[in-house]
Amino acid sequence: MNTIDPAQMARNLATADTQKFQQRAQFQADKYQSQLTALGKVESALRDFRSTIQDINSSTTSIIQNKATLSDDNHFTVNANAQALSGSYQIFVEQIASAHQVKTGMPANLDSTTSVPNTGTLSFTIDGQTLDLDLSTIDSDGDGQSTISELTTAINNHPDNPGVNATLVRTSGQTHFMLASNETGVANTLSVNANTGTTWFDDAFTNLTEISAPQDAVIWLGAETTGLKLTNSSNTFSNVIDGIDITATKAQTSGDPALSMAIDTDQDATLEQVNAFIESYNKVMSTLDSYTQTGSADTQRGALANDPTLRSIESQLNNLLRDQFEGKRLSEIGISINREGKLEVDKDSFKNAQQTMGATIESMFNGEGNLLDSLEDSLKPFLQFSSGIFTSRKEALRSNIDRIDDKQVALDRKYEMAYTRYLKQFTQMNQIMTQMQQTQGLFG
């Protein structure tokens, strides 16, 4: 009579008691995890699609892109948004804007450790705003002595700084204390007043050397002196012509002819916008297809097959893309939905439509309440972080997985209890069998 292995027998029986329950729990956990992963992938694709929509449908961009062509790009640059109308213009740059910059009359032996008064005030005024700096507060290291370096830091970091920048400039063995306005234009002229009772210090801010005078940018819409004169504190003239920003970069010489600026539709850039929209939409459709397929002999059933939420998303997006906006459908401007439910564009048809109905295309996509607005509105219920449908679905799946994890813990505990019980029983049986063999040997 052979003995048995109590541990192996106990493992076999304990496994038999719990295995089918563990397999069922693992199957459910894997199913929920697959659904959770799939929802995450679909949500990510939808968020990317929404970002693409927002990039095309902002206050400064649209589906239609314009471009500026300049006869000479050395004197100004141009940004033309979707509201810019095609046309030709003449621009003359008389002067560019500059910021006010001065050098104080500090001693020739100035360096970063030079002591400055620690009583009194130093006042700066720019464009009607004033900073009264209390010099008793600038001793940052608490050694009882304030330095020119600490003064520089106190000016630049003060929360009430009206737009002045202080710097120490070293050249030819000397250090100069410089002040400059952060903004260009005459309105941002810097004025300084020191009231400390220390003569050399107060005089240094009275005897200023102007390094750069403040001036506004001046351009002419048309020829110099005969066109429309435009003045601006900044070098960028925003929307002086609808949808066009002009940034002056270099003044022309008086008497030079005005420079030409032509605004026209940028067909290639517009097509890039369309392609970005199509690619992002098709990514959503491909992701939905991969997780909702019902399966066949050659394909695996998707983790979210027949899911009503995803069917609703696909139906809403598809219906919007087939709808009319501004009395036109996408198919009428060269954009269609193929048999696989994906968008595609006929480049020639779209460019032809852009030439004849550019304003209509822009309104179709970017008009208030039209295609892009409607698409974004349709996605909101699904993608809201706190109360969106995807958030709720994922939280429910995580809760299900947590409950199954709790079941697995309970099954592990049941296994251990069964194993302990069977081990005790088979150990006792093994001992009895051993005793029987020994007794039988006595009568051998």
C-alpha cells in the first residue's frame, strides 16, 4: 500500500472547489477591463476630434485660410484671418514704435554692492500708474544695508510695478544703472523721482541720460503724406483693415514708394484645414468600428459591440455631416461620406467650390450654430469631465472591477480554508495508511 501526498491532494480538491468561481470572476473582470479600455480609446479619439474642431472654429481661425503677399517683407509683416477680404493695398512705414530707456547718473565707481539709502522713496510713473518704492523695504538679506543689486530686484519684482525694468549694464569697466519701459509708445514714457535726502542718489535720478526716446509706430495706408495716417503705441496695428493685423518691423526712408500688400484666399492652407478635420473624424469612425464590430469567422467581436452609447454617437455625427448648412451639403463642395462611413474630399471639386462660394463654405463650417458648432454641441454630453456619459460609464466599470476584486479575495480565502481542511484530512489518512503498512509488516 502506497502513501499519498497530502499537500497535492489538498491543492487538487481546494482548486476543484473554487476554480469555476475564479474563472467566472476572471472572465467578468477581463470583460469589464476590455470595455473600460475601449471606452478610453473612443473617448480619446472624440477629444482629439473636438480639439480639431476648436482649432478650426476659434475667434482667429476658420476653415477658410487667407494669405498676404508683400512686394517687400523687410518693413512689415501681415496676418490675415478668415474675416479678411481679398484685395490689394499700399502701405508705407514711417517709423516703428520704441520703448523709453534711460541711464541714471550714478557714480562712475558703481557696482552691484554699492550701498543705496535705506530711507525715503523712489517713485516711477508710466501711463498714469505710479510705484512709490519704500527704500526701507529693499534689504532682502537683512544685513541692515541696502545695495544697488537689491534695489534692482525690488523694482523688478514689486507687485505694483507699472511696467518699468531696471538693469545693471557693465561696459568698458563701468557699471550703469539703466531703466526702461516694458512697453513701446509715447504713452509709456517713464518718469522717475527720488526723495531720500541723499544728494548723490537723488541727483542720479534727476540727471537722466536718454538712451532711447519713446515713440509710436506710424504707418500710412497708401502713400506717405497723402494716404491715411495711422498711429499706434505698439508696432502691431490690429484689425485696421477687417481681419488683417499689420506689424511694422523697419521704417522706410522718406520719399520711398509705398509697398504693395495683396490679400487672397490660401487654397492649400484651407485644404490642410479640411484634411485635418477629415482625418480626425475618420479616426473616430475607425475607433468606433474596431470596438463595435459584431465579429465573424475572420474578426473578433468588439468589446463594445451593440453598445447603445457608441451607436448614438455614430448616428449623431453621421446625421450632422449629411445635413444642410447655409442651404448646402458637404457633398456639394466636394466632401462626401464613403461606403465605410469615412469622409473623403475631392480636391479639385473643393478648390472649385472655394473659388465660387468661399464665403458660403466658411459660413457652413464656422457660422454660428452651423456644422462645427453643432458637432461640438453634440459631443458635450459625452465628454464633460464631471458629469459626462463616458465618465459615468467608466466609473461604473471600475466599480464592477473593484467588486470582482473583492470576490477574488473572498475566493482566495475560501481556497485557503479548503486547502487547510483537506490537508488535515489527508495528513491523518496518510498517517493511518503508514500505520497499517507497519502493522502488516509485522505479520509479513
